[in-house]
Amino acid sequence: MSLYAPATAPYNMQSRRGRLLIVDDQPANILYIRQILAEDYDTFMAKSAEQALVFCADTPPDLILADVMMPGMNGLELCQRLKQQSTTANIPVIFVTANQTMEDETACWNAGGVDFVSKPVNPQTIRNRVRAHLTLKFQADVLRQMAFLDGLTGIANRRYFDDRLEAECRRCSRSATPVALIMVDVDFFKRYNDRYGHLAGDDCLRRVADTLKASLQRPYDLVARYGGEEFVCLLPDSTLAGAADAAGLLEQAVRSLAIEHLDSDVASMVTISLGVAACQPDRGFDTETLIKTADANLYKAKQAGRGRICVDAQTSDGRPGAHG
């Protein structure tokens, strides 16, 4: 399961409880820092840099407290590796170190750390440093979130979808689980705009977007505006059959809005066409292949008369249980 926050979930910096990862090869050091911080934050631990990389790839924390000197990969190398990945580059790293020379401090800055705390740890110092850097992190998250929202509908935009798709495919490749896409197009939307006007068209897109989002049943599923009157739904850990069932719910939910569309050849209300695809990503997987498959199935659904679902080469009329 993905632990990404939905793109449209607003951050509340007053109530959000930060997630901290403490990285140290000495359990006693981890326990001491946890005792200082656990009352205010959700704390997790890793006993090596390698464990920390795996944890961050699957469930990125808000902030990392990392020892510098560890066997194998040290804390400096860990920080450098995190900064090389787009999904972890924005996680602030505070180094906890007994080394206090000017050269050691410079090495921490050069590795990408945001701060460092000297050993033995002063509880008040580490509390203040963590609080300050989490505040900055949460503020930056809000700005990044705004950049990932579609201005008209308020759901995720294409840029956010592209990032999530890449991240979910990497995660599903590691966990050997499938990922599915549903491409959605509002039927005869140009005719809708021509008859009812662009303001009504904008309102129609907002209502469709809200309905698609509300109809996805798992909190880690994503709906995004793909462009114009086209939307895309990302369903991690979903089989083709599961995605087809979800598409049926989406199709029926939009019909249930009963938005008048007298110029549609499908029905007297707004309807959608849907193309469904799923795959099991592997190491050399190209996300474009999955997108093209879903888009090709959407095209087939439209060619077959619109207001229906296409899964691979088969189509259905959108009735529950009628998926191909």
C-alpha cells in the first residue's frame, strides 16, 4: 500500500504529527533519542543506512536523524543517496555526530544535511532543531502541494500523476504487486460547452472530478486531471479485474449526477468513457506502455459508442458486473 498523502489533502501544520526516522547502529542511541522525541512525533528506527534507504523508498518520513559513523554505508553516503532520488530528495537530514571539527561540519553540509547535533545529545537542542526543520519542511510541502493541484478542479494535476505513477511502479516492482490505470473521458464535451457555455462546462468538469475522487474506495488511489476533459485514475496494488470493477463504479457514479446533456449521442445526461489497463511492473518497465494501453482502450470504448468501459479488447456498457 502506498503511504503518499493525496494531492488534495490540505496540510494542517498545527495538528500534523511529524514522522521521524532515527538511523544509528547503536540501539542505545536510538532509544535515547526516541525517549526525547516520541511524545511529540511518530518515531521509527533503522540500524543501518541500508535499512534506512529501504524504509524511505516505501514510506518516506518527514525528517531523518542520522548518525555519521556507521559500519558499511555511513550517514554522509546515506544522505547523498537520498538526495539523488526525486521521492526522497526533500527529506531533511539532521546529522547526530560526535565529530566536531571544522572538516567534519563541512562534510555534513556538503552531503546535503540541513543541520547537525553534537553527541552527547542535549535534549532541548535536539527538540528545537527538529521542531524548526519540521516547520520548514511542512511549509515547503504546502507549496509543493499547490504546484501539484489542477487549478480548475482542485484534484491532482498531470505533473503529480506522472510523479506518482513512476514512484508506484517502482514500489510495485519491488513488492511484486500489480498497478492499474483507468483513463476517463467526458463524452461529447465540446458539444456540452457549445450548448451550455464554458462556465457550465467548467462546473461540469468540477462535479465529474469530485465524483471520480469520491468514488475511488481506497485512500491511496489517485484521480488526476490528465488534460482538457480527460482524467486518469491510478490504482496501486490492483489487478485488471479489480480496476474494471472500479471503472464500473465510476461510470455509474457520473451517470447518477444526472447532469443534463441534450446534445449527447449516448444519453440525455453527461456520461464518460473509460479505458482500463493493468500490469506487473518489472525492473525494465516503461510507464508509457501502461499509459498507452489504457489510452488505446479508452479509444476503443469511444469507437464502440461511448458511455462504456473497455478492458483490453472487450467493452461493456457500464452496468455493474458487465465488464469485459
